[in-house]
Amino acid sequence: MILSLFFIFSLIFASSSAAVQDFCVGDLALPYGPAGYSCKSPSKVTVDDFVFSGLGKAGNTSNLIKAAVTPAFAPQFPAVNGLGLSIARLDLAVEGVVPMHSHPGGSELLIVVQGCICAGFISSSDNKVYYKTLYSGDTMVFPQGLLHFQINSGNTAALAFVTFSSPSPGLQITAFALFGNNLPTELVERTTFLDEAEVKKLKAVLGGTG
Amino acid sequence: MILSLFFIFSLIFASSSAAVQDFCVGDLALPYGPAGYSCKSPSKVTVDDFVFSGLGKAGNTSNLIKAAVTPAFAPQFPAVNGLGLSIARLDLAVEGVVPMHSHPGGSELLIVVQGCICAGFISSSDNKVYYKTLYSGDTMVFPQGLLHFQINSGNTAALAFVTFSSPSPGLQITAFALFGNNLPTELVERTTFLDEAEVKKLKAVLGGTG
Amino acid sequence: MILSLFFIFSLIFASSSAAVQDFCVGDLALPYGPAGYSCKSPSKVTVDDFVFSGLGKAGNTSNLIKAAVTPAFAPQFPAVNGLGLSIARLDLAVEGVVPMHSHPGGSELLIVVQGCICAGFISSSDNKVYYKTLYSGDTMVFPQGLLHFQINSGNTAALAFVTFSSPSPGLQITAFALFGNNLPTELVERTTFLDEAEVKKLKAVLGGTG
Amino acid sequence: MILSLFFIFSLIFASSSAAVQDFCVGDLALPYGPAGYSCKSPSKVTVDDFVFSGLGKAGNTSNLIKAAVTPAFAPQFPAVNGLGLSIARLDLAVEGVVPMHSHPGGSELLIVVQGCICAGFISSSDNKVYYKTLYSGDTMVFPQGLLHFQINSGNTAALAFVTFSSPSPGLQITAFALFGNNLPTELVERTTFLDEAEVKKLKAVLGGTG
Amino acid sequence: MILSLFFIFSLIFASSSAAVQDFCVGDLALPYGPAGYSCKSPSKVTVDDFVFSGLGKAGNTSNLIKAAVTPAFAPQFPAVNGLGLSIARLDLAVEGVVPMHSHPGGSELLIVVQGCICAGFISSSDNKVYYKTLYSGDTMVFPQGLLHFQINSGNTAALAFVTFSSPSPGLQITAFALFGNNLPTELVERTTFLDEAEVKKLKAVLGGTG
Amino acid sequence: MILSLFFIFSLIFASSSAAVQDFCVGDLALPYGPAGYSCKSPSKVTVDDFVFSGLGKAGNTSNLIKAAVTPAFAPQFPAVNGLGLSIARLDLAVEGVVPMHSHPGGSELLIVVQGCICAGFISSSDNKVYYKTLYSGDTMVFPQGLLHFQINSGNTAALAFVTFSSPSPGLQITAFALFGNNLPTELVERTTFLDEAEVKKLKAVLGGTG
């Protein structure tokens, strides 16, 4: 009888090695497409694929922005591939800043775990700024694709987790996009209204050329 | 003139061997991803790919649950790959039961063809049970991911077809998930409120260990 | 203790009357949008909303095409609203035909329950015809938006169920679209290559004017 | 000149009061549909709509399961409406348990902030259990619709945040669904393989009848 | 300091060669699936991948329909792969016609750049014809999957661009689908109500057999 | 007989006034949600709803940026509601510029109709700039959410049409978002690395305060 039951389940579950797609742990060595990475063979998947331990340790904030973002996106944590969400750890030393940026591929939800953070975003429809100081336990949502920022507004290090509605939300930091590559100074000036001296100064700071 | 017309159509249709994606019959040997299987080369696709003949014959109901589910999901019927739907045949001998289960990946629509079936589901929002006896020609819809069941409530064998809003809806039978694997008895007890004796009894019946 | 447990569940489930969206039975009297109908208040939903009994009876095939399609789409069966699938009953008397048509909004899966049906579709990428005679228990899938047809190819009435990957798949019968309205004869001629006499004849048969 | 610039932006942004949909803060008093709540008028939206402060305080774990889930789903935090994600706080006292459950509408990502938690899920394709003990900073992902659980496996209270790939993921606790309503005892027995005594005992504990 | 900043960005951006999916320029040589082509390695992508120059030149309208459609769909312009849109150039000589057709995979938006075009579509829900003469600068939208047509209604050549809500919208020209392949004459007759002579005549014109 | 045929079609098409959703012309006066506007009653829809004539006339480029964008997005052209695409006209006088901006809700495809335009975007994954001078007939695609710009690089006025993969793509001009509102100068400085004088200068130019 039990064999019969197994027979049924076998018929349903096991008639193909690729069977049903409960999950699709990304295999970064295979071709990938618009929907994400190809799936690792289920027979090689273990519980360790579903656990990511890199967010337990503070990132190194000894840098220009006194901030560190440690992502668990699909490239770092392939188990989120195809599941529509991901997470990152955000460490902000005193005076730390996550500069103005946007995520092309998803909305963001931040929860403050330690310290206090001034966070805000700018709407595109009416160019209005929405910002507020958040304390431990406060959660704020940043709608997809809009410019936003986070600043440590307290006297102690701050810690937050940020989650996204995509396994690969992307991250475009405005200053880095404008001044950290070889986009010619003249084009930067004309498309941002900034003056030449400012553009050149920031190119020097952020590693840009041209 | 006709050549010219063909020229236009060629320009549109034939400039790539992968051309337009009318369909994507799954090739189970290629890598697959979150959106489904890779496509079989259209040049090798014939009408037989679009036809599945396995649902014409009753499944074997000589088993513990006196029921048989014969699926035509993407692994069995690769033509549904990427098309957002699939089907299965459900045979219920007298006293047959499809135990409490859910489909992680899609909603279900059942139509009774023969006999009568008591079917129901439980909502998550208010924990309410919706169940009813269905007769030949009756159709019932089971919203995505919710626990539901079907029982032959008549004196004759029952036959139904169940269709899904996904080519790979998945199927998780609660009892099998709880008692048919090596999830330690203590964890089952603590997460289900069942007592040890019951858990051990069902592990024995359903092939579980630990 | 049980009160406490209820308290938790209440917090989760009941803090809004609109709560979680397990389902969204359509309320045809409210505004509707691109994703479907507005939801009927869950407090007014009963099991009868999830059951549709109209497919148990043969449709009337005493008509030009000796066929009848009885739909359980969202307008007839509002419980499928938002769930991504629907169903219809197809009756074909001897010599019955479902004329060449397409569904703008979804793929179709047909299962023959009685009789035999010659069914086919035409791909857009290479203009190839895929057709076959189907017998009881055979299932065939018709990819979204492509022209297809079904003809009773046997000596007895045929019965099939057709399911769709959308609650509102739509149905555009080519002949009816071309000849059953006031599209001027000259425009029909020029866009179909048919001659005037043929267009006028079919307009007369199918109720068209102009 | 500035007026001219404003004129351009006005043309783009302001020609409709409903303008562009940067966000759609839910208005729980309006009709809602399969895609979520209707939007609150943008002119009434303030930064406070985007901030939820309810997750800073431990939930009350003085209950049967020594656990508390505090959700910030669309009904509680209407700013996540339409944005594809949500969050909840999970408090587990010593011996606390989130019983076996599933989310019909989304995948879950858990991050441990305090204590240690044994968490796991059961796949539907091969009925395999994936479970592990997680420590502070560990993140685990639970694919959509699959049964999973969390247990405090340490000697201190545990705290985690759980995020979802949907603003309304739903939550169906298996034991509560089976024993906490009026699903007749006989139907529970037949669909779960549990014996009558066990079903009646749990109905008594979990508030079920019938 | 700059090194530190680079370190952060490296951590985010560069920990995988497949990194974040800003875009997925199709690689037509790799396997492809329901969501589109596999992505070309970003390291081989240049600005030229994002630019398509084939729409600057009039198509050859010396053909039966005095029309030419030059597509920049995913097969011709792989940069649109996964981005949800595509474009084509439409040239209509005097008396040129784009015959009745539909796009199985997307909606269309046409903008007239030169000349005047009579364009229309037929709804499926009420079989109503919506058509109008469009002049330079006019835009018309054709909802997904519905039959529509365009005719040069002026005395000069007309030019339009047509864009689609899919990188691979497909194109099914009704007359070509009915008469340009080996679908047996009898099946065409029975599924279209056309008479045998007409079917045979058009099969001859459009290259059909059978 | 024709009555019978009509009876079938009536059964299918007309059993609900809201029938099948071929299209959903937005009614801006009704509630709207994450998927778009509510639908205008089909009985009030005419062909004029599907035609937008506002793109035939050059926008006024007598402004700071010597550019004009004339949108036909869902608020201006409600017929695109729910159809997944929209369009706008772009006029660039000599030296005209569309400043650095992004579209939170969709990808963009530009086609040059007149003049020449230097256009580019910046990837988020590797901060690389992709830019090129485009001539009449050239098409360029800008992936969703990424910063991009267009500049008239010729000696004559330029004209282009830009289409989007969303009926409401949004438009966030970086300089306007940073300097054209009341975001405090100090926050702008800290989140962009710009110095105070520059921020104040641009706030003055672009209408910002604080």
C-alpha cells in the first residue's frame, strides 16, 4: 500500500530530473537570462544554499562615506534567484552617509536595528522630498527607481537591514555615476548644470577621468 | 510579386533562427531558469509536442488513498512551458481521497466529469473553511497556495480534471510533508502540536524516519 | 493561553477588514481596472462563489456552426478574478465547428471528454500549421494569441473542456470580426485580399453591414 | 527662463491630478482589486505614510507558542501596497515556536538579529527537509508557498525580521487551518490520516468545533 | 580613501561576473527560454549593441501590398531582450496596405511621421470596429492580440513607426495564416465560411498548397 | 440560424456589461490602483479614445534647456492604461539638452526623426558610460531605471520620439530632484559631495529653497 502511495507521488514528482520548480538556486556558471540565473541541479542543493552568513559582521566603514553596504543579492546569495527578494546590511559609522542613489530594479524597505538614521526619497511626479529621522525598530519604504539617501543622524554607529523586491535590485549612486567614470566633463556639465570646476574636483575625488 | 511579399515576411520572420516566441516547448536537457525550461529548437517541434495523450486512461487507485493524480505539467508535457497553465487527471475510487495539500505555484480549477466529490479549501485570512459536494459538470476554484482537499463522496468512482495557472504548480501534501521524510519527530511535534505517538504512527505509515 | 494565541492571529489576520488577499471574488458592480474586477467584501463571500454549475449541461448546438461554447470566465464566474485561469465547455454536434479564432489574453488547453475533434493552430513565426485529430482523453495546448480551430471529426457529438491562462482570455472569431460588423466592404477587401462578392455574401450570413 | 523650465515640467508632471504612479499608498476605504488597494490621493500623502514604527517593540509572547509575529503588511503599512514587498517582526521567547505554516502569496527571507533559531522548510518536489540552526546575522530564504517553521533553539529570547516578496503574503498555519475552525472531524481525519482522538484534542486546544 | 570607496563598490558590484542585471543583451547563440534570450557577457557589450540603425531607410514597397515592415525586435536588435519593448518602421507606398493582422505577444502604438494612414482594430468583446484616418503626428494604440490594419489613405507615401510592449510581439497576418501554408482547403472553408473557389484563388496568390 | 449564432456570441460576450477586457481606457475620475486607472465604461469608449493628436506639433523650446518633452502617458492618453507602453515627443533646439534623468517605471526606446542627438546612459553594475551620436533613423534603447541623457549635437533642431515599456514610466531629472525642491542644502551636500556654493547656486537656478 505504501509502495502504491509512493508510486503516485513518484509519478507526480519524479518523472523528470528537473521536476517542479519549488526554487531555482542560481548556478552562476551557466547561461542566464532576463528572469535570472539558470538553476543549480536540485540534487546538488543543500540547506547551506538557502543560508547566507555574511550579514552578521559589520562592514568596513573606514572610507570616504563612512558607510558599508554588504549585499546578499543573487550574485552573492544565489538561493534568492527567481524568488523576488533580497537583502543587504547597512553599516553607518558616525557621520556615515549612503549617498543619493536609486535601485533600477526594485523597491526598498529599510529597518533600523541600531542608532538613528535620517532617510529620505524624492518623488518623480511632483519633485517632493519625503524624509524623516528613523530610530531603532522604524521601517521606511522607498518606491522603485526613485532617488533616496540615508545618513547617520546620531552619535553612535547605526545598523540597518535593507530588503528589496528583486533578487538583483541594482544600485546606482548618483555621484559615482556622474563623476566616477570617463563621461566627458563637458557632457556632465551640460546634463547637470554643474560648473566645470566642480565637475573636475569631483572627478578627482571619485576616480573619474575625461 | 509573391516573391516580394515573401521577402517582407522573410525580413520579419526569418532573420533569426530563434525568431519570435510563439511558444517555447521545453527542452529538458538544456539549462532551465526561474521562468521555465529552455526552448526546444522550433525546427524540431511537431504537432505531437502540443498533444498529450496520457490523461485518457484512469490512474491506478489501488493504494492507501484510493486515488490517482496523473499530471500533464511541464516536465511531462513540455509544450505548456512558458504558457502559464497545465492540467492533471484525478481518479478517485469509492472512498478515495486527495489528502489536504497545497500548490505553491498556482491556483487550481477542478471540473467533475463523473461521480461526486466533496471538495474544500481553507482561507488563510480568516481560517474559514469553504467546502461543498460537487456533481458532474460542477467546477470549483481553489486560490493559490491554500490548503485544500477532495474526497469521493459518492458510491461510484469519480473522475475530474484539474487545471492550474502555472505549467509547474507543484504539489505539497501536508501529511506527506510532515511524516514522509526525516524531519525529526520532536520537530514535527513542536511545530504541529501533535503528540509523539501520533507522529511516530504516521511516520511509519507514510515512510518517514527520525 | 488560547486567548493569547487568538490575539496573535487576530493581530496578523484581522487588523483590517480588507486583510490579506487570499482571493478576490469579483464584484461586477464596482469599478474595475487592468488587473480585473474589484473584490467583493470577504464577509459576503460563501462557498457558492467558488463553485460554478453551468458547465454540466450541453450548450445548444442548433445553430450555424453546430457548436456551443459555454464560458466560465470572470464575468460569469467572478471567483476566478485575479487567479489567472478560467474554463469553458465546448459542445460540438456532428459536423460542428469552432471557427478560426484567437484569444487575445491567454493560452488555451483543451481536453477531449467525448467524441473526436480535429484541432489545430497556425504559428506566427513561420506560418506553419499544427493540427491533429484528438480522441477522448487527449489534451492539446494552443499558445497565446494564435489562430486556431476545432472541428468535430467523428460521427457522434463531441465534448471538450477548454481552460485558459487568464480569467478573461477574450475570444475573437476571425469571420465574425471581418464580416459581422460595419467595417466597410472595401476595407475588408483591401485588408484580406477577398473579393467583393465574397465579402458581401459573408456579411449577409454573419450579420454585417456596410 | 525658470518659468519656461517649470512649464516643461508642469506639462510632464502635472497634467493630471493622478499623474505618474511613483507609489500607491493604499486607501483601505476604497474598493480594492487583485493588484492591491486603491491609491490614497498623493496630495494627502506625507512622509509618515512611508514610515512604520510598530516593529521596534517586542510582541507579547505570553501565549501557547511563546512567539509573536508583528506584521507590517499592506493592511498595517499601506505604503507597501503595489511595491512588491513587506516585513514583519518575529519574537520567540525561550522554547518559542512559529508552527509549521506557509505563505500563499510570496517567498520569505529571515534575518536573525538576536538569539538562535532552528528554521527549516520542506520542498514539494522531493519532500526533502532543509533545516539548520541560524545565529545572529544569518539569513535564510524560504521559497514561495512551501511549509516551513522556526523554533527558538537557544537559551535566550530570539529576535528576527522576516521580509516577503509581496505586500500581502498571507500566512496559513497548518495546525490552525486543520484544527481551529469548523472543518468536520471526519474530514480532518480522512484528509490528514490523523486519528479521531488526536483531531478532537487539537480542536479543543486550538478553538475548533465540529 | 578612494581605495576604500572603490572597495565598497567592488563588494557590491563586482563579486560576480554576472553581477546585477541592468540589461540582458541577447546572445542568439545560447539557449533561450520563455523570458527571452540568454544574456551576452556584459564584458563584450558595447554602445553599438544598444543602437540599431536599420530604421533610417525606407523598406522596399515594390510588392503585392505596396508596404514594408522593418522590425527591430529582439532577433534583429538583441538589446531590447528582457526590456519589454521593441519598434518597427512601416512604409506604405500610395495604396499600400498592412493587411488585417494581430500581435500575439503585445500591444502596439503607432505614430504617423509622414502622409496619412487609415488605421483600425476590431474589439473581441463586442465585435466593434474602431477606425480613423491619422495624420502626421497622430498616435493610435492597438490593444494586445486584436485584429487591426493600416492603409495608406493619401496620395503620397506614408511613414510611421510602430512600437510594441514586448521585445518579441509576433505578427500573424490573417490572410497569410489562412492561405499561405498547407492547411487543407476544406479546413479553411469550414473554419472561415469562405467558399472553395475563393480559398483556392487566395492560396494561389499567397503561396499556399493543399 | 443567424439568431442562433448571435445567441452563442451573446452568451460569450454579453453576459456582463464589464465583459472581457480587450482594453481598459482609463477613467481618471475613478479610484486607481497599482495596476493603473479604473476602466472607462466600454459603452462610452469611441475610436477617439485610442487616438492622441498632441505629438504632431513641436513643443516650446524657449527655455533653460532648449528642449521640450510632450508626453502621451496614461494621464494624457488614457487608452494606454493597462497596455504596457506609452510614447512622448522630444524636441531639441540647437544646443538643447534633456538633462541627466531616469524613468523609475520602465525602459525607453528613442528613434531620431530629424537632426542628430548625442545620447547615453550609465550602467549601475560597472558604472560604465554608453554614449553615441545618433542620426535620423537611429534607434537607441535605455534600460529601465538607469541615468541617461540626450543632447542636440548638430546645427539644426532635432526631433525624436521616445517610447516606454510602461503607460506611466515616470521621469526624474537628477538636477531638478536635487536642486528644485526644499531638500536642505546640507543634505544635498552630504549626499552628493557637491560644495555648498554650487548647491546654493543651482537651487537658485532651479527654483529650490532651503
